[in-house]
Amino acid sequence: MSTFASPIAPPRRLVLADLVPAVRNRTVLLVIAGAVLTALASQIRIPLGFTPVPINLATFAAVLTGGALGARRGAASMGLYLGLGIVGMPVFADWSGGWSVFTGATGGYLICYPLMAIIVGAAAERGRDRHVVPFVAAIVLANAVVYIVGAAWLAHVVDVPMFGDPSAWTLGVRPFLAGDVVKMLAAGLLFPAAWRFADGR
């Protein structure tokens, strides 16, 4: 009789939320906290006038939530945020909510928040958030998904082509690139710094 060793999956790496014993198993509280953070970040916005898509910090909050909570809890948190907004709670930009806002010009960006949390959270669970370059790469990938889906949705809603002038590119991607680079670098530096602090306690 032959014996075969059962493959054992490597344990999931800790994410930052797991470092706090008092909240480690309080998934509901963590999920709610991420949704609240995103709702508050959504109110920090700068309208650009020539586009229905404002500059705001909601995508930054989605990255922070995914990185801190991990893929599943991060996605659940963003799902809660979207669900509250869809049923009319004033959690979207300008303290708005409702189905019409969710399906409006910025809807493509909104539906990507759970995807962002999953991509960044999965990277954090693999320990990428301990190092700047691999974690920034994960954040860039998450933002690329937002650009593609958000621009395609915007093109459909406002009836413009993907490229040209005006287009989904000029209205929904190009104006945000510089600010998003700053946000991506900030998040990419923040998490490794937090881990160095935690490891040195």
C-alpha cells in the first residue's frame, strides 16, 4: 500500500487588520469600517466642470480597505458601501444615493471598488504589501481595471467614443492620471511603512 503526502496550502499571510487582536475576528465591524471610510472619502471631491466625473478619494479608500482587510473582507466592505448607496443611503459623492446615481456617468467606477479591494487585498495576503514595488504594481493593476470599466461605462452613458476629443479617455481617464499616480504611490509607501512599524514594536 502506497502513501501519498497530501499537499497542504501555505497559510494566508496576515494583513494589517489581523495585527489587532481585539478586532481580528470582528469581521462585521471591519467591513462596516471600510464602508464608512469610503463613504467619507467620497465626499472629498473636486468637480472639474468639463466632465461629470469628479476627482475624489473614494478609489484611495478602496485600496486602503482592500490592503488592510484582505480580499474577502475588503470586497464585502465595498459591496456594503455600494449596497447602501443603491438603496438610497447618502454615501456616494455629494451625500447622494439611489439607483439613478449608481447607474449614472460614474457607475462604472463605482462597480470597480470591490474589484479594487480584491486585487489589492489578494496582493496583501501574499505579503506584497511589505514591499513598495510589488504593492504599487498591484495598485496600478487595480486602477487600470477602474479606468477600463469606468471609461467604457462613461462612453455608453454620455454617448461619446472611447478615444478622440471629446471621448471617454479625455473625460474619464486623462484628467485623473496625475492625481492617481500620487494616490498610488502614497498607498504603496504607506503599507510597507506600517509593517516596518508593526514589526519594530
